[in-house]
Amino acid sequence: MHFRKKLIVTFSAVKSCGKKSLCKLAKLTNYSKSSVHRQMKTIENRSHISGSQFFETEEGMQWLRRLVLASVLIFGLHGNIGAGVMSSFFEAINIIAFIGLSESSVSRLKHKMMEMLQVYQSELQPALNQSALNLNIVTGADETFFERQMILLFMELSSGYILLEEAATNRKASTWDKLTVTARQNFKSVLCLASDRAKSIIKFTKEAKIKSIADLFHMQQSVVKLFRYAFASKLKTLNKSLNKAEDELSTLIKLDEKHELIAKQEKAIKAIEHQKNTINIGQTRYREQLKAISINTHPFDAHSNAKTAEVLSEQLNNSLHELRSIAKDCSISDGKKRLNYFENHIPDMVRLIALWWQWVESDLKRQSCSAELIIWLKTRLLPMLYWKQQIKKSRANQSLRDYYKNLYAQAEKNLRNDPLTDKYLSDRWTSWAKDFVMKFQRSTSQIEGHNAILSERNHCLRGMSALHIKTDVVLNNHWIKRDDGKTATERLFKFKPPDLLQWLDDNMPELALPRKRRKNLKEFSPLLSTALAA
């Protein structure tokens, strides 16, 4: 029997029968007297700690175990907190007398927990594979670079479920194909793949026969990189020139110079102010176009009517023309052809609109829906749920959030006032519409966000091993929850797997016992040693 269980039995005997002699306690517990003596000394030595009476019981020890496992999982593995800091935390809350939680013990516990997470994944995988057979997924792909390694990331965008996260020596199309083939074959089909349109990924999608679309995140990023610092830099230069020109004008006036010189200087000041005004107007126009690009790239227009690929193409090209006009008016040089990148990816971005409507119509046709129901779904239910989803996605931008709230309010009013709503509105069609709303993924911002998490983790861990990377995948898929209270696994596969923390509590081995410290250990002094070197 484990020493910790013996302690619980002995403490329970003392509590129920009162303090007895070692001989009587040994008979009650069926342990030897020497064993009971050691247990009593252990209990006595930590009896001064607040809560010790509870921690000596079976319920108290279970509570402590769960506390330690939860702390290591949340702070150590998810939060990247080091073993030394966690050991200090456990010492501060006075539980190191009950569980061995030195820095080395915590480090071993973290490593063991990472290994057990892989066991959890392997046990869950057959059920996931079975559920995946009937799923069509929308994916995204990207790579992220660290000092000594490159990690390829392949994600299901609507749920945030990571299909592949693995270190690789290169990012060739053949590498992408080899590493993702198992994940792709598990699902019914891969509807499309969004990316930054790197050459290797384009080649990979062609060979794998996957529809490839552009990513709005990288398209907007190309615009932002061109204009991000240009306006501030030009305004700073113009302000310096304006201050200098005004000082010179003041000097000319004080010296009572000729009227022609003063007029010339005033004209120069007006020219600088005109340039400043042009830059300020250009900055406002640039921000308007960034917003326009975002609010136009949707499958519905401002009146919640279905948008065609041709309409979106025209809108994006109009924004491109305006951005080039701004760059010209403000004398901003596009040396790296950022706007050319935006222009080249418009057809690939527009393709998403056509694809999405094709998926919707194909599925409705498969279900043999009536013309009346199809019109109601496409013009009433889908736009209402779509704008509702956009409100959640635009939390960081109040202007966009207000815009989407207005569109949602109007779409909800249209749905409520439609006479067909009472006839067709049901949980079945609401669930169907939500699934298709989530399939419209115009950006890989989920992947970029996860890349940032990986960068932080790589910095904290001073590099990531293969086990660290696998642990990150398990935590992302089965532990981290969004505002809806669901993990990525629940969102994608529509079933709730065993709770990760409870599984660890049930399957992790016994935690280490507290360290046995020697008492009255004299400090070693080489001068007092009996054996000295000659």
C-alpha cells in the first residue's frame, strides 16, 4: 500500500477512536508499530498547517491532487510558467508538506503530464476518425519560423481545430502533401484551403485537387504595410518644414525685409499646409478603403441580398483604384509592389463567394427542398445568422461592430416579418444555417493568432521539442474554450470528449511524496575533515 494511503487510514483511526498507544493503533490499522510511529510523526510535523485536518483525509488528498494537476496543466503547460515559479507558488500556499513539489518534481510532473496527453489523444482518435467520415471541412495553411526550426500548421478554420502542427525541414509542396495526407483522408472532403498563396501551397492544392482561395488577412496586410508608416513619416517631415518656415517668416518680419520676400515665404508656408491637408485627407481615405474592403468581402450586400462574385470583384477593384490614387496624391512610393499583390489575389478572393453559394445550393438540392424554402433560407435565415456571427468577430472594432449590428437588426426584422418564418423556422434549419455560416472563412487570422501563441511558447521554453508541439495540439483541440464554452473538438465533431482534467486525474500516477529533510545536518568544513590531501 502507498505510504499516503497508510497515512489516511491511520489518521482516520486516530480521529474515530481518539489518541491511542502505538500498540493499539497498530492493531486497529493492521500495520507494524514502527510504521504507525512514522505515520504519526509525519502527521504531527504538519499539523500546524492551516487545513491540515482536511488534507489528511481522503477527500482532502483528492482535492490537493486535483489542485496540483490543474495548476500544472493551466499554468505550466498552457501558460508556459516554469517549474521553479510553480514550485514557489506551491510552497507559498503551504502544500509542499503533503505533496513533493520541488522544482525537479514539478518538472518531472510536467513531462509526465505531456506524455499522458498523447495517450489521451490516441484513445480519443478512433472516435474522431469515425465522426470525420461525414464532415466537409474548410481549411487554412501557413508556416511559422523560429531560430532553429520551422513549423507547418494546417487548421480547420471554422472550429479552430488543428489537423497538423509539425516541425519540418522545408515547406515544399511534397512536404505539405506528405504531412497532411492522413488528416485529409480522414474527412469526407476538403472544400477549400485559404492561405497567403505561397507558390508551394498553390502547387500542393493543385496536386491534392483542393480549391485554393486567397486570404483577406494577407491582402489587407499588404495594403497596411504600404501605408502604415508613410502618413506619419510625411507629416513629421512636413511639420518640421512648417516650423522652420514659420520661424524664417518671423525673422523676415522682425528685420522688416522686402514685401516680396515675406510674400514668397508666406506662399511657401501655404504650400506646406496644403501638403499636410492632402496627407490628412489621404489618411482618411485610406482608412475608409480598409473598412470598405472588410465590409464588402461578404456573401451578402448591405441589404442582406445575395452577392455575386462579379459584384465583389468590382468593389475590390474600385478599392484598389482608390488606394493607388491615394498613393499618387500623397507621393507614397510602392517600391515592393504591395498593391500588385492585392490586385493579383482579387480573383482568388472572389472565388470564395462563388464557392460558398455553390455549396449552399448543392446541399439544398441534395435535400430536395422546395423553391419556396430555398428562397426563405437564402434571403432570410442565412443573412440573419451570418450578420450575428460577424458581430462576434468584430469585438475589437467598434465601428465595424455597430455596422454589423445594424445589418443584423434589419435582417432579423426581415426574418420576423416574413410569413414563411412560422412555417419553416426550426432547430433543424437553424443548425444547418449555422454550419454553412461558419463555412464562409475569408481569413486565416485564426492561424496567425496561433502562430503568435507558438512564438510566445517557443520564447518561454527556449525552443520546442516534438513533445511540446504535440502537447500544444492537444491543448488547442481539447482544452482551450471560446466564448461559446466549447473546445475545437466539440465545435468540429459535434460531440463532447472526456474532460481533459478529469481524465488526467483518473489516469495520472500517484504524485510524489514530500522530500524527507535531514535534521541537525552540520555544515561541512574542509578544515575539520579527518581526511586531508597531503
